[in-house]
Amino acid sequence: MTTETPRWFTSSYSDNGGQCVEVATNLAAPHGVVPVRDSKNVSGAALSLRTDAFTTFVAGIKSGDMEHP
């Protein structure tokens, strides 16, 4: 990832009993990545998504394109 420390947060919309992910958007501009991790396992692995992939993912969620059938 990077030597800069990620500043993790969950969405203000996350109130689903702990089934959330955390993101560290502070690394998007300087490093081009958005780390994502499981909020229940903060010492576990984190995925580093390219900013364009993360933006596309969030846009898909907001538009409803990723709802369950």
C-alpha cells in the first residue's frame, strides 16, 4: 500500500448491525488508491482499489445497479 497512515471511516448510512466496510479516502489523491477493509476485522487484510474502480463501484451502488435480483 503506502507508508502514509490510512484514516479509516464507515459511512454515516452504516447502521446495519456491524456488517460494514471501512474506507480510507485520504489516500485517493496522493496515491491513487482507496483502501477498503472489513469493519469487524480491522487487523485483517485491506484491499487497495484504484480510485477509478472505487468511484465506479460507488456509482453503481447509488444507482441501484448492484441490487440483489
